Amino acid sequence: METQGIVIAEDCAASIQNENNLNDKHKKKDNGIGFGYCKKCCNPRTDFVWCTQCDTSALIDVFSTWTSGNSLIDKAIQKTQKESKTYIGYLEFIPYDRFSKIEILGQGGFGTVFKAYWSDGEKCYYRKVPGNRYFLTSRESSMKRVDPINDELLNKKTRTTPIYVVLKFLHNSDNISEEFLNEVMIYYGCNNRIDVHFLYTFNCYGITRHPETGNYGMVLPYAPEGDLRQYLKKNHMKLSWYDKVEIMLDLVRNLHLIHEKGFVHGDIHSGNILHVNNRTYIVDLGLARPADRPASDENGTHGIITYMAPEILQGQPRTQASDIYALGIVLYEICSGKAPFHDKKYDGILQYQIWKGLRPEPEDGTPKCMISLMKLCWDDNPSKRPNSLAVLEIIRPWFGAISLEISNLDFEDTGTLKPIREDIDQAEQKRLILNSNLTTAKSHPEVHTYSQYVPYVQMSNANDILRSSTNDSNIDSADSFWNLNS
């Protein structure tokens, strides 16, 4: 037995020294990606700097040395650490004293959002690839090209320099419900994948607790450009149709990753979509309500009526199909640069009209392919709406068409790219002409981006809804990632 142990140890050492010459069997064990082997236990790594056996055990060993002050939150964070397949993939409890330069970004009925300077920086590691190219991998910067560094720092767990982050504190979360925490974990679940380096979803670094209020907050990347609503307001006149296609593609990739996991977002709108470093991310999965009460009851639900599918307004549960409806409304917003029904008062009358089939009117000059997709997404019948994969398969050729030079279209085209390219090119030419004479559209003074309590529409109460207008007492918060009154 002792001789056998020596042989195994020698074989393990040899495999570590010759990782590039692993046989096919070992490569299959290594997920075919080439992460190599752990130098301690000789098992295949699941990431370049992560061994699920050794590194997970090291995290478990220190569970007793920290607490968030809430056993539910502790268990949730520990669950991510036990199950993570990557160094950058798990959540941390981050003490509040690790933050400085704290300034408020916004406040609403659901929570308060701060910008802060995180002295620790986020988890990361550096890699060197053929051609003497160096890359930084972290939650925020997937495979970011960097200047050459000392090779001794390569493939080691480390952290970035201090960074700015967002602290999103949820009101009444000192008494956080298990249901709400489960929804927060959905947010994590959509990011914790073995292919984390190639994600299109927004990331969460961990949880912190405010020392004065006792409320808990998510620690998230800082997005200086704000949410999509703010981004479109500032930049829509400058955005070409080619830019808009890229935003749409990112957005649909996000949604498909959420739906692929079996989740429903439930509150998609332009205030819950961020634009960061020319990338678009869906955020706030399940967070569109106070932390200590449910999203819906027997009489109504929380949300923004202009993004809510007709079946939701009737009291049916949120589904992936209702997410697709909301996606169609956001696509309209990207195309037009305007809030849906920007010229109407957001009240019970509009709610009733949406229930009866009213939809936004696409702007003149919108590409035909985009109008068709919007209308598919906001079909009255949920079963007739495409799923997220089908939407992705519709939009991908748009990106392919705009990515190819005109001279290459005949060579690459299978019969669909050229008509799409011509459609988008014509819309772009029209946009350039219209922009020279375009003035900013005025919105109705009672258009709001607030999440509010929305009573369900039933035949028995339709007349009451038509007689009443949404009053201020129903407004919970400005429903934006920043909780700003925009």
C-alpha cells in the first residue's frame, strides 16, 4: 500500500509539471477547458485558481469567524461559498467599515442607494496567454487586457485596487423574510456559472449591513452611466440603429440566461437595466418591493403598469411570458427613446386600456424587423409570445447583418442578412435626416417611473378603476436601480 501511495504521488507531481501534455482522459475530467490540477489534492481544478475540494474547505473552516448578524443571510452566503466553482463566483459578507467616501445616490420607499469606495477591491486573478498577452479576470472585468505584470503574480488569488461600488440597502431588511432572501439568491444563481467569464448578467459582490439602521444591502458594481432610462434620455439622439441592435442583443442574452435557469424576473423595465462600459445588464431580480412583505396579494401587485402584461393586470402570476411582454415594451423604448405612453397620464384609465389591448405606437422610421418583434412580444395571448431563445435567434441575424461589410453580404448571406441590412440601413439614413429637425418629445406631467401598488382589473371593478386615478398614496418608490425620481 505504501509503494502504491508513492507511485500515485509521483504520477500526480508529473501531471502538474506537464499540464499541457495531459492525455485525453484527463482533459475530459478537466472539463475540456484546461484549468489544470490542484497542487495539493491533484484533483482537476474547476477554474484557473480554484479547487472545489481544497478552496471550498478553506472557506468552510472560517465560517465561525464571521457573521452578518442574521442566520438566514449567513446560510445564504455560506451556500454560495460551498457551491462555487470559481474564485470570483461566491458572495462575501463585507463589513460596513470597509467602505468610505459614502454618498447617497437616491432614496425611495423600498430602499436607499449609496455610492461608496471599497478599500478591499474585488476578487481577481491575472493570466498570461500565448503572445505575451496579460488579462485580468474579475466579476466586473471578464478577461480584461492589462499591461504586462510580474509573472510571479500570475494565476494567484488576489484582489484589485480599491474600487467604487453601489450599496443598495433595502428598507425593513433587518427583519428580512426568507421568501425575499430566496429571490436575492436567484440574482446570485444567474451569475454563478462555470462559464462566469462569459456572462452577460450583472454581478453582486456580497452583502453588507448598515450599522445605524440595521438594514442589509447588496454590494454591486457602480454604473456611472446609470440605468437604461437615463442613458437613453442622455444619448438617444446620438445612438445609431447599429448601436441599438447591440443594446438589444445584450439585453436579450441577459434575459435568456435568467430564463434558461428556470427563473422569472417579474419586473423588467428600463429602470432595472444598466448600461456599463458599453454593455447592457438586467438587474434587480425579485427586488421590486419591500423586503418584509410579498410582491402581490389577492387584490393587487407592485409594478409599473406600462410594462405589465395584461394577464398580470388581471391577477395572474408573473411568468417568463410576462417577462417577454415587458421586453417588447423596452425594445420600443430603445427604438423610440421615449417612455411607453409618454404622452398619457399613468392612471387607472391607462391601466384599463392596456388590459383591453392598447400598445405603444412604433415611431416613424423604426426598422420593420424591430416592429414585428415588438408586436410578437406584446401579444395579448401569452402562449403566442416567443420565448427568450426564439427572440435571441431573431436578433442575432440583425447583429450579423450590421457586422458584415456590404461587400461581404453576398458571400456570407443565406438569404436573410441582406434584407435585414437594407432595412436597418434605410432606417439609419432616415434617422440622420429626422435628427436634424427633431425636438425632444414632451411627456405628460403625470408620467412616472414609480413602482406602485396596482389593483387587479376585473369586470367587477373595471368601472371603479376607470373612475379613479392612481393617487400619490399608492406610490412606493421611483422604480429604478438607483431608486431615483426620474
